[in-house]
Amino acid sequence: MARVIIAGRGFDLAPYKLAQLKTAAPFIDRINATQGALTSVEGMAASASDFLGVLAVGLARIDPSLNLEALEEMVGLADIPALRDGFMAVLVESGMIAGEAEAPVPAEPTGALPPASAPSSAN
């Protein structure tokens, strides 16, 4: 399940299957095409709307009233980081991108370090 926070409310979205991915595809494609181009309020609003478009696909399965228009009324530009995180969580859970692997824990040393050798005096 992908954990999504929208306007302070938490939702658990099931991984998207092909039907949901097809519905979300235009939003995902726009996000990928404009990645890193958030230099205007219009661009940020469009990006937020695209994130919401992807998330609305899964949210509608939980609550049909959570459509794109209703979600746009609930969020502001300050919510973009949470929307981006939710979008990424959905993509990971749906198998579209690889999730982050946990870093391996370093092995504990098995013995004491060898004693430091005394400096030699070579005169």
C-alpha cells in the first residue's frame, strides 16, 4: 500500500493495476515531461494538479467524491511536497519505479585492531 497525505488526511492506496495506470498515464507523462521546470506559479499549479490527477485515480476507489476537482479545492501549493511523495509512493507500489533499498548494516568487527607499531628510529 502507498501511504498518501492530502491536506493533512492520510490514505492508503492499493497498487495501481493496468486500468488505473492507463487512466493516470496522461498525468504521469506530463509530470515526467515538465520535471524540474517549476519556475512559475502556473507551472507549480499545473504540476500539483497532475500529481492530484494520478492520486485521484486511487482515491476514487476509496471515496468516489475524491475526484480531481474536489482534491484541487482541498490543497494549496504548500502541499506539493506531500503530493510528490504520494505520487512517488504510488509509482513504487505499482512497480513503475524501483523503491529505495535499505542500506546494509555494517558488520561488527570480529576482533581487536592490531596494536599500532611504535615509530622506528632509523638514524
